[in-house]
Amino acid sequence: MRQPVFSQTKPLHDFAVKGFHLDLRIQVMPMPALKAFAKKLSENGINTLVMEWEASYPFEKHPLIANRFAYSREEVKKFIAYCAELAIDVIPLQQSFGHVEYILRNYEYKELREDQKDYSQINPLKEDLAKALFTDLYRDLISTHTSEYIHIGGDETYLLGHSEASKKKVAEVGKGRLYGDYIKLLCDLVVSLGKRPVLWADIALKYPDALEGLPKETVFVDWNYGWDINMFGDHSNLMKSGFEVWGAPSIRSHPDNYFLTQWEKHFTNIHDFIPIARDFGYKGMIMTSWSTSGLYAPLWESTRDIVDLYTIRRVYPISGFSMLIDAFFTGVNTAEPLDINGFISRYAKKQYGFTDQQATDFWNALRAAPYEVTQGKVVSPSEISIEAVLDTARSSSATLKKLTPKSNAAEFEHYRLMADIRVQYLTYYAIEIEANSPQFRSSSIPDLLRRLEALDTKSLDKRFEQLNKHVLYPAEIAQEKELRNSKIRLLHQRLSNNKVN
């Protein structure tokens, strides 16, 4: 990653927009928790909240879009007013190209689909239908929000050029113009409604001709979660485009899930990217916090009709990330890059009353062996066994159990729970790997069943519910527990049916 160059003779550039992004695609926060979170942001110098309402927003003309956790219109208006009192600008994020399964799942909107089996994306050639829909949605958002901005999404358009009609246009003018012409339609629409369009920068970086013809009011958000600045495309094209640019690191992103949080990666992201964005002269900095990847596995009623959508990746609720959120506050409000070790030491001492050694033990436990496990393999720079990762996870869990915070015990309990969930998962995964081994035989099933039955699901579920009951609805907590434990339960059922008596 390019290193920032700081002038010694003039003050460092500060961000006019200091924001936080809330992803409400899942893990919808009850209104009291949402207000408490906004208050915390305000108290720490944050002046902007990007709300990815998705199906939690109650559209008047399109009531099918809302889900069972949707807020009332009165709740939304009161929340916007409350944030205004806190000097927080609430920017609505309305995905308008990709990540729109929650809209296109309803056959009222089937003509807008790029694909009739993958409902994730708008067909960019259906301009009249798209303009009609998003005119309604944007106007509705404007009726409740006072921000000068509307974030239109625009990221990760995986189906770009997928349909036969789209393929034909790509052959004629390329993917950049296929994307850019549709995005221009949306941006022009936002401008015509008196607002400034904001969109993620990844696709425009990949296809720089997509930048051509967009209204000057457009703002791009350059999201970078720890990779080279040219990862999506030549970064200089964005810098020379003349558009206002904001940056966006993350505190929850892939491969984080229920069973893994890459703590050191996110701290390093704050340390590296915020100074780089200052050096580039970005006007804003928005911390993203993804509750999910936004990819869904549908439950089908037939080959064309969906019963429900289940997100592919979920992470631990935002209640467990107070330390990383505070690290962002420090990074965005101070001129120097975040001193990671110094910050964690000070935080652990102030928040939990730890000694220097306890703070070090705490940090070492959090960042140990932060490896994803997939398809029976540990994803790591060098070859490592699941047993080795499990041993490290057990050691981390034991360390956190030994540490006794003198204050904020409930906050600290989140770390312990996350560590124990990871141990449970890795223990399960070791069993799953054995079951997938070519040497596995029916005679081994009783032993595997005993080990599955020993996994502490009920105790962990109880702790999860206790710690998160104020930030999630009861039905959400039930679903979180169900999905987190589903592989354990299903493998047990499968093996039980084949047990040798």
C-alpha cells in the first residue's frame, strides 16, 4: 500500500465528513439501541451516519420491500430528528444496482431482474422501469431525511453484462459504459431531486470510462479494507476525475463471521488507510461495519419462486466491537496514525482496569491465529493444521477467562463469548474433517456423535442472548442461534441415521 507523505510545515488535512456506516440488512437494532449508538457517535466527534436501511425502511408506495423488522415511519422521522439534535447528518443508503435481492425477490419487480434465477441485480437496460422505481424510493427517503446526500450503492455488480441484452451492449461499448450509463441515470435522478449522489468506487475504478458524464455533484467512496490502493483498478483515475472522494475502512468485513474476527487486520486498516486518505485530500472518512456480505442463499418454493432469503455470511453483532469503534474515533480525530499497541494498552487499562501485562495478554489472545477455515483447510500463509489453530483458540479462551476486568465486565464478556464460539466451531470443524476423510467408516460414528453432543451449544446460546438482548430483537437472536448451530445439529442428525448399533 502506498505510504502517506506528511508535510512538516502545514497542518494535516482534516475530514469534513466523519461518518459511520450501519448495515441493517440483518441484525436490525431496536430504536433505543440505535439512538444510544448515535449518541455515542456524536460524543466522539462523528457528524455523519450512513444508514443502509435495506428492508428495515417502510416505503409508502412499495410496502412489499419492508421486512418484519422494519421501523415505522414515525420512528424513522424521530430518529432523524434526534440525530439532527446531535449534529449528525443521516445519509440514507439505497442500493440501486446490485445487492437488491430484497426488492427483486418480489415478482412485482421481476421485469427489472438481470437474471430470473439470481435476483441480486437490476438490469441496467431497463432504464424506464428503474427510473420509475428509484424515483419513488428516493423521494420517499427525501421525505424523511434532511441530508443533502443519497447513497445509491453501486458496488459489487457481479452480474454486470450477464443477460443477453447486456452482453450485446458490452460487445458494442464495453462494461464500463454499460455500468456508467445506468449509474449516470441514477445520479442525474438524484441531482434532479435536489440531492448529491454518493456511490461506492470499486466498479468505477475497474472501468474508468464509467466516470465519464457523471454529474459534478457525485461523491465516490473509496473502500479499502487493507489492500493495495490499485486493487480495483488504477487509483490515479479516481484522483484525477475531479469528483469529491471519501474513504472507508472497516471494523467487520470478509472473512469475519460468527467464528472469526480478524482484530489485528481491522486495527491495521485504521492505522494505514486513514492517514493515506488524509494525504490524498479525501473530504470524508466513513467507517463501514458489515453485518453480512450481502450475498443470499434463497429457499425456493419452486424453480422461480422464493420463500425466503438467508444471508450467506453473518458476523458477531456490533455490540462486541466497542474497542474497534473507539479506535476509529481516535484515528479519525487525531493527526498521527493510530498507535495500535499504545491504544489497546490505554483502552484495556482505562476500560477494564488491567495492568500492562494484562493488557498485553488481552491483545495477544485476541489476535492469535486469525485464520479462516474452509473446505477442510486452514487459510494461512503457511501450512497449519486445524488442530494447531484449535489449540491456539483454546489458549486464547483460557487467557480471557483468567483476566478479570475491574469495570465494564459486560463489554469484556463479548470477547470471551466470541473466543468460546470460535473454540466450539473449530472443535466441530475437526469432527467434520474426520467425517470427510477417505478413511472414515461407520464404526467411527459413535465417537463422533459423543464429541458433537459434548459441544456447548445451549450455554453459549444463553450467553449470546443475555449479552445482545438490548441490541437485537428476540426473533433475530433466535435466528442467529439457529443458523450458528445448524451445521452441528445437521451433522449429528446425518451421522445418527447411519450409526452402527
